[in-house]
Amino acid sequence: MNFRNLIQFSTAGLGLLATGMLLAQPNRDYMPDPMEFPMEFENSRAHYDYLLDHYEGGVTHDYQSVPKWEGLWSTGRHMGNNDLFMDDDGNIYDDVLTPEYRDAFQYRLDLGDQAYNNGVDFDRLTTCEPAGLPRWFREPYVREWLNTPTYSLWHNDLANDTRRIYINQEHVNIDGTHFAVGDSIGFWAVDDELGDVLVVHTEDIYPGDFFRGTPPTSNQAETVEVWYEYWDEELNEKRIAVNVFFYDDLMLQKPLSVVYTYRHRADMEDAGLRIRYWECAQNDNTYLTFDDEGRPMTQYRLPGEDGYVDPRGATLQRNPDLPAGLVGQEKSPVFDDMFDFEF
């Protein structure tokens, strides 16, 4: 599929979509047909300010009225990220990436990666880096959404990648640096077609990736996001969707539009699944190595292999200030002999 970058607008409300975007979305009878948007925005902030004006400053919620997106959610339908950057034959588009970032993407493809089953698999998570934006949108793990009148708190199960969206506020960065998921502000509004929407602007994002094996993003990446809840008529289930508009002057020739959706997972809730704290120490079982041609590879130690570390802490003395082998220091109170370890 060839997803192009012309921003478009719907006369029936929000409808800010990229050409062909409906192909990547679930069936929704109420989604209006897009028409060409009459302008391009100079930057992401101009885009965000336009929406703020379009929705007449938005609406102010209290705890009773703020939309509730409670429960557990997993990633649903989304556009394949590399469809944004290359055709079905694996040829990189000439009009999406800047020349420098097109060459960087080609360099990554030439190395080989998991996405193309070439046996080389490098992941930033190997060195305990957070997924960050824009990868945050597509991570397949469960997440939770907590909306309050003054901020939204969105938890991703992977790497404690928690986003905070400050409602009806301005960007604040007293640290003088960037962050894994950036700094996000937003406002609530009511759209004629979509109902309650949360419009978000994010800046100050670490350089990252759309996902493993995709082009890198630069430290100039910013987003405009439009979030809403809907009922998927085709699958007969509740979903959350977001239209994300990526701006990156160093990486992109033009802004990109992507749609991601998230499924409400009542089945996980019924099974008792809860989001726990993600420990980077569990990544002790992943390590970076290189193949015979010097290409980076993320490798994994499996249970029973030399060097494997039980993530429950049963096989590793993690407290050097305590006597080795002190009873009751395991992270799990369950003792089992599944693996024959000595400690």
C-alpha cells in the first residue's frame, strides 16, 4: 500500500487524515470521506494551534465528565510502519525521508534486521533503552489509560514507558534536555463525528525508531495526536484510536499521518492480569554481539543456558551488602527445581 503524506480534512468535523488512511482503519460507518485539506502547516505547533482554534478552545472537564478509558488495552489494528517508507518490493520511497535519513535507513537495511528475517536482530531495548516515541504507539504489550481533568496518565507495560499529557497547559522543560516520550500537552474537545476527542502536542522527544528495523527519528521529532474511543462494528468490541501526525524536519520531507488502534481486553482483566513494574534487570538475559561480518545482533540466554539469570532473582545474589545465600531474599517466595542451578 502506498500511504502518501498530503494532509486532508473532512467537512464533517475532525477527519484530519492522510491519503489512503481509511485502508488502515477498522470499519466505522460514521467516518466521513476525507477531502483535500486546504493548507499545510509550517510546523506541529501551528497544526495544534489550528485544532485548538477549530474546536474553539475545547471543553473543560471535571472528574465526573472526563472520558473514562478504564481497563486493560492491547495494540489493535495499525498501519505497518514500513509501509510509510517503502513499497511492497522493498524499495524506499524517494519523497518521504530526507536524503541523509534515507541513506541511514538503507544502511540499516543493508545490515539486515529481524523484520526481513536476515538473522540479524538489533534492538535498543538490549541496552535497557526505553521504547519511547514513536515506537510507544505500536508496542504490543498491554497498557492502561487514566484520564483526569488536569492530566492524562498512560501506562505502557513495556519498560515503564508512561506518558503524561498535561491538559490545558503549556510545554514546560526546566531540564534542558529531551525525554523518551517527550513533553505532552493537550485539550479535550467534542467532534461532531467522533464525539469526545483529546488533541495532544508532543515535543522534546529522544531520537528513536518507529519500531525495530524502521528508519530512525531525529531529536527534532514532534507529534500532533487526536485520540478518541469508538465501537468497532466489524469486530463488535470497544476500541481507542489515535491519528498521529509526525513532524521531523531532519528526517521527513513532509509530515506523516498514521493511525493506531487499541483493543479493550476484558479477557485479560478476567484472567487477573495486572500491569507490574518492568525491571530492566530482567534484560540481563539479552546481550549485544556481532556476527562474522561485524553486524550487530541482539542475542538471548534461555533458561538452562550458561549465564541465564532467573528474573525472579532466585539465582543471583543482588545485595552485596548481605551475606551470600541469605534465606528469603529471592524475589519470588515460590521455590522450585525447574532448572538445576547452583548458587
